[in-house]
Amino acid sequence: MPELGKELSQMWAQLGAEEKAKFEKMASDAKEKHGEAMKEFAEATKIEGFMKRPQSAYFQYINANREKIKEEHKLTSIGDIGKKAAELWKAMSDEDKKPYEDQYRKDKATYEAWKESDAGKEALAKHKALKGGKTEEDDASPKKSPKKGTNKRASSKGEDEENVAKKAKTVSTPSGRGKGRGKGANAKKAVQTQLSESILAKCSAMGVASSGVQYQTLLEKLLTTEGLANCDQERALEMLKDNDGLLNKVRSLLLASGGA
């Protein structure tokens, strides 16, 4: 793939302005169509009164001060802005953090109340259906016991969940052991993480991000980042969703917050 990329880059550089303009027009048209399709999809899947989980006090602070931090410290990259925001947050007194923490507690209380209301339950059920979540009928389907001699564990939610469990992957980097693996003392330390069954089910329901990459793949890549292997998987997946699958952006935000 790297060799192919270099070859294509050289071919592109050799194209004349007129020839390039045709492809640039195609890209522009495709981008415009994609934007229109995304708007139509968002409108079609909009759930009246749906409420998202509130952001933590730290992320509320970042959202409220991102532009200010960017301008005052002359930063441009998302990663640098996130790191600086983390430094400033850690240096803040409890009194300065209090407004953000109070707002988070208030938002959380409002969300929890909505979640338990009839309107909230109805909206969450619709949201689950749109995401391909299982229905009560699926949960009530006949259960199959694992065959003797296999390492499948019994599932309380029937065959469907058992099939999801079979797809669970252990994500790891080379440990450096054995011929041709790693680079001796410079080999990266192995990072392992196990996606839970519920997270796998959510990834499957969410499908593919606008980048064309499956959310499960994005989450696995995110969790192999040094310092993020033990972060909250559900929160990480929610952040990928909120940021439209932008892996580097979510990675920077999580690292800046200490991998929370």
C-alpha cells in the first residue's frame, strides 16, 4: 500500500491542471451529495425530544474555552489544544472548576429524570430501534446451550448474543518475541483490550462512520493507543459517534483528559 500510494502521488503530480480539474470537480460534487444525504438522513432519523447524555465537567470546560485557548496560546492542531486545555484544567482551583461541575450535576439530574419518564423511555426505544437494537421478542427467543467440548459460555440472552460473543476480538500489537517480530529493545509494548459483548453489539448497530470505517474498527484502534487501553469503552464509543468517527480527534481528547 505505501508503494501504491507513492506511485499514485507521482501520477497525480504529473497531471495537467485541466485533467486535475475533472477529478477535483468529481470530488466536489461527491462531497456536496454526501452532505445533502447526511442532512436527509439526520432529518429522517430525528427523534423528537431525544436527549443525549451530558458531557463531563472537563469536556464542558473544553467546549466553552476551545477558541479562547486556541487564540491565547497560538495553537492550531486539535491535539495541542487538547493538551493545553488539560494543563489549564489541572491547574484550576476547585472554586474555578465548580461552575462546570455544578452544571454537569444539573445536566445529569435532568437527563436521569428524562430517562425515567414515559417520554424518555419512548424516545430511547425509538433510538434503539433505529440503531438496530434487539427487541423484547429477540430476547425471549429460544436459548441454545453450548456443545460439549467447546469453550463457548452459556448466554442468558439466547443464540443472538452467543453469536455476538464469538466475534469478540483481542486487539494486540506485536510483543517482539520470535523471529521477525518487533524490533528488539525498540519494540512497542503489547497493548491488549477485550471488547465487551454489549460494546460489540452497539458497534454492530452503529455500523459504519461517514469515513467508511466500521465503528468497531475505530474503537479497536483507539483502545490500542498507549494510555487508553483501560478507558471507558462505552464513553469512547459515544465520543467516536459524537465526533463522526474522527479517530485522531477523539484520541487527542481522551489523552488530554488523562484517558478518562
